[in-house]
Amino acid sequence: VVSLIFWTLFLRTETKAKEPILDPQVFQNRTFLMIILAGLMSNFGLTALMVYYTLFLQGVQGISATQSGQILTPFGVLMAFVGVPTGFLLARTKRYKWLFVMSYGIVAAVLIGTIFFRADTPMLWNFVITTVGGLGFGAVPTIKTIVVQSIVPKRLLGVATGALFFTVSLGLTISPAILGSIMNMAYENKLKTVLPGELKQVANSASMNSIGNPRVLLSKPALKLLENDLKNAGMNAPLIFEKTVQAIRTSMEAGLRMVFIIGAAGMLLAFFLIMTIPEVSMDAEVEDKRVSEKVPAAASP
């Protein structure tokens, strides 16, 4: 609420300022507004792939940290270098919408695919997801920057670029908080239904608290502590420990599936928003409304 109040005051001040930091004129541009909104929504998909897909690989599929890093390498490499040929392609064709739509469509399809991943999903599909996702996401920052700088007056190039990257930072701040909360809620709800009933009788409070964190599967000391704690169960200890680990893995998979669903929904919404932007010439001179208002009309003869 406080943030909303100050945003309102800020925009009100910028509207009246002679030299605004964030000129409201850029938000009157439909293409700019759609790109900004699509960028905010796509951050949920980007966070799901960059942050939570690693948890899926290590926690659900039981892959080592080294191997999960190798699987994510194509994504990182392509994210860094696909923008270069994308820039040359835009400079040559002067057309951006088809590339924009295709990039968002590819990533939306990738994120929809992750929803159906399971613990036994073949390793090859992990490489497919990261490679194709890197190809799609790698082109987006370059396209967004070039298009945004092409649809505003030259005087507002810095303002538009700054606003673009500010919203990217804003999205990367908000999306992990929302996705993390959703994952934890889904994890806890699933854990209540699959956790072995006899566990509460033999495990102490420290072990029960560690189980409440879905990342316990990534911590060997925490798992060892739980295993030692269950030795009090006697002959049934190995079986209870195995059931508990499986319950944690199942719950973590349920939580991550919700993350991938939200990420896919955000990416799909971004895809539809990008489809609505018009195709305009990248070489056309854009009228500066503020300057036009200051120039008096020519007197009629």
C-alpha cells in the first residue's frame, strides 16, 4: 500500500516536471507498454528455469550439483551469445515481430513441457529443455532493447532503456518471492498426506523441522541427522527413513510442478501480449509530443 501511494505521487510529479526522470510519454506508447508487461510476466518463466529447475534436477531426480551444472550450461551459453546473431538479423531485415513472437512462443512451449517432467524423465530431455530454452530466451533481451529504442523519440532513448531494465529488475525481484511462497505451500500440503505416520513417534523436533524445508534433500548433513535420529525405531528404521525421503521427494516434485505451472502461465501471457504489438518501421522518425506542444503553429498567410 505504501509503495502504491509513492508510485502515484511519483508519476503525478513526473507528469508536471519540465525534465522528468521517467517521462510518462513512453507509457502512452502501446508497443512499449506491451513489451514492459510481457517482460514482467516472462520473469516468472525465467526464474522457474534459472533457479527452480536446478532444485528439480538435484532434489527430485537426484542428480549431482556438477551434473546439474552441465545440464544448465547450454542455457547459460545460449543466453549470452544468441543476442549477437539476433542483432545482425534485425539490422538486416528491419522486422522484429516474427522473431519476437517466435522467441516467446519457444520459451512458453519449453515451460509447458517442464510441467510434465517427473523423477524418471530421461536425461536427454533435460538437455533439450535447457538448449531450446536458451535459444528462445537468448534472443529476447536484444529484441526488447532494439525495439524499445526504435519506437520512442531520440530524446527519450535513455528514459525508455532505463525504464525497460528497471522493470526487468523489478520482475526478477518479485517473481522469486511469489514462486518460492507457492512452492512452499504446495510442498507442505503434499507432505502432510504422504509422510509416514510412524515418523512423528520416533523423530525429534529438529528432524521434523528439517523435513519442513524442501531443500533438505540437497543437504547431506541434514539427511544424515534424520537417519541417525530414526535409529531409535529399531529394525524399522531403514524402512521409515526410505519412506520419509520418498515422501520429501514426492512433495518437492509437487511444489516444483506448481512453480513450473505459474512460470508457464506467465510466459504464455507474455506470448499473447507480444502478439498484440504492431509492426512499425525501425527507421521511422518518432514524433516527440512534448516538443511538438512547445512549437507554435505557423501563422496562416
